[in-house]
Amino acid sequence: MHNHTKLLSWKVFVTPGVATVSDDLPPGEAVRMWSPISSTLIYGERDAVLVDAPTTVEQAEALTDWVVDNGKNLTTIYVTHGHGDHFFGIGTLQDRFPTARATPPPGSYTGFR
């Protein structure tokens, strides 16, 4: 009897920092940074699913380069919830992975392509 179970692995990407716009900085701070955004690549031998896409084009391009460097075929981008910092970068990812399907959480707006 052969065991044909394929193992899944995962890696986490954390975006580069982005300064926020604020005219109400705490004393001693010159700039306030947006919280880092993480995306998780879950993959098997060939294909991968990405969980969440970051906010800015620059962040999404860095994430896309990282996915490419991992050498997997991105099939799906799963969005955990409806905040923009989890899906604004989908278009940039789909420019490089045009067949990757964006999937919103159950019960969410389904306007993703």
C-alpha cells in the first residue's frame, strides 16, 4: 500500500512599512507607521493559495515578487475579511497571476474576479 498524501507547507510575508498621514502625532514622533500586514502562502508541490493581499501597489508588488521567488503556481487569493488592507492588492497580484481566483469569505460581497 502506498501513501500518496501530499504535504502542505506555509510561509509568511510581512509587508514593508508605510507611513500614515496624520496631523495629530504623539509628542516625540515625527511619523506614524501603518501596522505591518502579513500574507500567508500555503503550498503543495506545484500550486499555492495566498491568504490576504496588502494595501498599496508597492506592498503588493513586493508580495508578488516573493510569491514568484517561491516558484509556485498561485491558484487562489483568499481574503479573510472585508477590510481594504486584506484585499486592495489583489489586482497587482492578478496582473502577474491572471488565472488566480480571488475568493472572499462566505457571506461577503462577491465582486472579485
